[in-house]
Amino acid sequence: MAAEGHAPTASEYIVHHLQHWQVDWGLNPVKQTAIIDFNVINLDSVLYSVILGVLGCFVLWLAARKATSGVPGRFQAAVELLVEMVDNQAKANIHNAQSRKFIAPLALTVFVWIFLLNAMDMLPVDLLPALWAQVYGAMGHDPHHAYMRVVPSADLSTTLGLSTSVLLLCWFYSVKIKGAGGWAHELVTAPFGTSKNPVFALILGVVNLLMQTIEYVAKTVSHGMRLFGNMYAGELVFMLIALMGGAAALSLSGVLLPLGHIIAGFIWAVFHILVITLQAFIFMMLALIYLGQAHEAH
């Protein structure tokens, strides 16, 4: 985090907190040196994603196991409202009843999972990183080199992985609903159509295929970037508020800075509850919309 013997500066503090716990495929510590490097794994994002995914599945399983036909309790009522909301959105976008049997539960899982990933941002900024630094130091390593980011959805590799999964599902349903030939025909005839003239048909086919490729890439990148951008910005704001608290702790006079730290932290935390819920809902809705488009013929 900082050289031994002095407290980290504001920039050192932020840079340290934005560094992932990175390993290679042999679980050896490494640092990413390129924008895209498939030899580097952000192990903290993977671990928290798996843990929260299991937790989300457990909560939904628990709700299904304890469900009764009588007057529901608060927990069952909340889950039923959530399931009904997702099911209504699935019916509005996916008109194929057979496809909805898989896509509706998938949408529910996506919403709950991303909400839990986003909710990690509500934990105190230094809580889990500080605990990990203690464990890392106890293992005989330099605790200043203990890196840990706890918000998987603030990691671009996580959000783009999720959006790429949606893209693959869109291709799967395009082939399943339209057939391989039907989808291939759509790729070279939409959106500008075709022509009876072989030369014009070839030109339009290339242009249509290029436009379809651009559309798929743009939708996938924007789908992942939207979630990443919002959660990354929220994480940075919490770090800045934490720095305000650190400055307040070092301040020997005045009460404005400590008071500002408390007020800013409270207001942003309350507002961020809306942000993490809204971003999970938007990601789920876009997934349903894209999957619905895959069922439609152009």
C-alpha cells in the first residue's frame, strides 16, 4: 500500500484498493500488464462471485422449501413478489412459453446474483481488505502487498463475462427458434434486405453481416460496461468518503470534516441501495430484451 514507516497518501490508498488479488492459472501471484490478459485471474472476483452465487441459490431454495399455501410470512411474501415481478417481465419479452421455462428462472437468478454482487459495495471499504491483510501477513507475506477488491461487479472481467453469456444464449435461441439456416439467412438479409441482382445481393449481404456483427458487439459491450461503470463509480465514491474519514481522524480541530464524513457516508449509502437494486434490474431486463429479440424474425 505504501512504503513502510509512513501512512499512505490519498492516491496510494485508492490505487491499492483498486488492485485485484491476481494470480495465474497455477495460482501464482502476478500483475496484469495488458488491458486483455487471459493468463491473469482476478481471484477475489471469482471467489466472491461463487460465494454469493451459492448464497443466492440457497436463499431461493430456502424460500421454496418453506413455502406454504396459507398466509405467507414476510420472507415468503417478499420472494413471491420478486418471482412474480420477474415472471411478468419474462412474459412481456419472451412469448415462447417453452423458452420461458428456462429463461424466467435464469432472469430471477441473474437479478438476485447481481444484486448480491452489487451489495458488497455496502460493506465498509477497509473491512475485508484489512482482514485479508492480517491473514496475508500471518502467512509470512508482506501485508502491504495484500490486495483485495470485494465488489465483483466493479470488475470489468466479471460484467463482460456475464454479458457475453447473454450473447451466447441469444445465439443459442436464434439457432433453436429459427434454425441454423434461418438465422444465417437473417444475418445476411437484415436490416437492409437483399436483391435479385447477384452483385447487389453480395454487397448487401456483406453490409448486413457487418451491421449485425456491430450490433451484437455493441449490445454485449454496453451491457457489461453499464453495470461496471456504475459500480466502479460507486466504489470510488465510497473510497473518497473513507479518505474524508481518515482526514477527520488526523484532524486536531474543528468538527466540520468529521460531520461531513458521517453525513456524506449516510446519504451515499442510502442512495446506493437504490443504485445496486436498479443496476441489477436493468441488467436483468436487458438480458430479457436481447433474448426476446433472438426469438423474433427480422
